[in-house]
Amino acid sequence: GGGAVVHRHGRGGGGGGGDDSHSDFQPKRAAVPEGAEEVKDLIKKQVTENPVMLFMKGTPREPQCGFSMQVVRVLNAVGVDFASVNVLAYPSIREGVKLYSDWPTIPQLYVAGEFVGGCDIVTSMYNNGELEDLLKKEKLIEE
């Protein structure tokens, strides 16, 4: 237990309005944060330092999306400790993790630094025992 949220930064400032007449000349790169490489490095650090890492909407106690809630339920059911990041609080991570895994949706589960999958994959792996096998192999739950 403990340390569910990987890091707590203050909230970033609000984005500026883009309503002035010159906005058409701005490159459209809003989806990727300015420091895309920095975000990628941060995500890599998170998934390698936390054996089970969940990028989700909301927190394990208060999921903001049914798919995220389902993955939390599965992880609790197998009895594994996990770390999580609330991507709603960190838009740059929300976008960055999709690029990192080449997977378009949240939640995303990583085990031992490897991308496992989203809600459907995690649920089916739980149902057929593959998830527990993986966690046992990585010595994250008892045999």
C-alpha cells in the first residue's frame, strides 16, 4: 500500500486562449506537450521504477471512468501492489503514454516495464489466468 500516486505536482496554469486572429499561423501541436521527449523519459522512468504501473482516469479510490475502475478491480482481485498516475491531472502524460505504448486509449497497464494492455486485454488475461502467471513470473504476487 501507500504511495498510490506516483508524483504530486501542483496544477499547471490554465492554457492561453487561442482566439486572436493570428491563431491560424500557429503550428497545430497542441496534442503533444512542448517537451515530448521529457514526457517520454518521465513515462519510461515511471514504468521501470514501478513494477506494476497503471495510467488511468482518476485514482484507484475514485476512478473517473468505468474502464479504469475495471482494471483497478482486477489488480485488487489478484492482490498486487500497483502505482498509478491520474492522466486527467497530467494532460501531457495522457497524450505521451499513448505515443509511448502506441495504444490509443486509457487505461494502460504496464508490468515490469512492458506494456500489457488496456481494459479488455487486462480483463481477459485475468479471466484466463495469464495475468496471475505474469505477476508470479515477475515475483510480484505469491505463487
